[in-house]
Amino acid sequence: ASEEAMKQAHQAVQAMGGAGYMNESPVSRIFRDAKLMEIGAGTSEIRRMLIGRELMELMK
């Protein structure tokens, strides 16, 4: 979910151009929040590794 939020926020910033990047813009706030959500949840690579490890344990 955090990856998709970041992807969509990035698209919104791109669509708004410079106005989407300014601190007063709601889009810039969403972009910053999405990045924090991505960081706070742990990196995607680590989450994938943990899921893979659990799946391997289930297959034993």
C-alpha cells in the first residue's frame, strides 16, 4: 500500500508541475506523507524478504 501511495503521489506532483512541489500545496503534503509511510513501514525489500522467509518455512 505504501508503494502505491508513493507512486500515486509522485504522479500527482508530476501532473501539477512546480505547483505540486511547493510546500503550500496539498499535493506536496500527500507526497511527503506517502514517503513517510513508506519509510515507517520498513523498506519494501525487507518486507519482501520477511514474507519470502515465512513462505519458505511454511513449505518445509
